[in-house]
Amino acid sequence: MCQEPQWQSMMLEPADVLGVENLSHTGVLIQVWITTQPMQQWAVAGVSTADQTSF
């Protein structure tokens, strides 16, 4: 993802895969840590501005 042109300007370093968070019959949830440019975390995460919440 970090090597694709559309993401290169937003991501500061390659994603760090932390591991499997949940495994079920419906799929796998994998936790990933991504360092982004300031205010670009929502674009990289694929979250619309209407869905943003404070963490």
C-alpha cells in the first residue's frame, strides 16, 4: 500500500501489521498500524468525514 502512488504522499512509512485481532466464520480482523501525514489518517483508513470520531 505504501508503494502505490495514491498513498505515497499520505503515508510516512510502511504499515506495521500487529497481528490477527479476531478470527470467526465471517472473516479475519487484522490490526495494522499506519503512520500518516497530519490530518490524513481518515483518508488512509477509508473513513468518511461524517464517520470520524475522537479517539
